[in-house]
Amino acid sequence: MRAALMELLERDVAAMGFELIELEYHPQHGGGLLRLYIDRAGATDEADGVSVDDCAAVSRRAGEILDAADVIRSGYTLEVSSPGSDRPLRTLAHYARFLGRRVHVETGLPRAGRRRWTGRLDAAGEAGIELNVDGETVKFGLGEIKTARLVPEYGTHRE
């Protein structure tokens, strides 16, 4: 259902000047939760982010689209927010936009006995990404990555 909802909403969110960064749907008995994470198209810094009014506007439009398409048959709560400083990275464009930043990656299958990796994002391309983890380059194919997020850098300079 996640992919269908992304496809349904992405174009209209983009037409409003925002990027649909991620979508979470948590169905529950008696009413689920649909959470959208949006950012200004092309934003690379939290200062470029979205306002409460932006979230409200996207929420209204997304609600109209979802009601018209009737894809969620039960009751649900719709939330729209910014991705925050630990924003998820989902697409090749996301990775490319944040080269040089610290990233936390979790893989679906373990490699060398571990699934969690944190390091500087040094490269992103069709073959995948490269992280500098403790001075060593670790390469991941995009299909290996279960989740990836920026690591917040509060009060520090970027590498």
C-alpha cells in the first residue's frame, strides 16, 4: 500500500513546491495513521524547511486526493510534518544531495556480522553508495539498504 500511496500523492505535493520525502502508514483497528514527511523541493538544510502553514496546506490537498481515490477504506488520521534533522534517505537523489554528511544505514541482511553502519557519505551513484566508516570505505547497493537517515550534527561543523 505504501508504494501506491506514494505514487498517488507525489505529483500533487511536487506541484505545490514540496518533495514527499517519506510516507508511513500504520493501519490499526478502529483507525490508522498516515504520516507524510515533506520538504521544500531541493532543500539541503533545515533552514530551507517547511512551515506549519506549509504542512497544513499539503494536509488539505492530500486529504482531498485520498478522499477522492478512496484507497484507505477505514478511518485514519493524516499527519504532515517536516523530515527533521535525521531525515530519511530513500532515493538516489536524496543520497546525492547529502554527500559529505554523516549517515546511518541499516541493511536488510548482515554483512561482516553487522547490519548498522554510520559514516560520512562519500559517493552516490547507480551502483549504490559509499560510506567512510572509521577511515574505511564501505559500499552498499541501494537494494541492500533497509533504512538510511542523516545523522544530526548539532553544534558541530560538517566534515
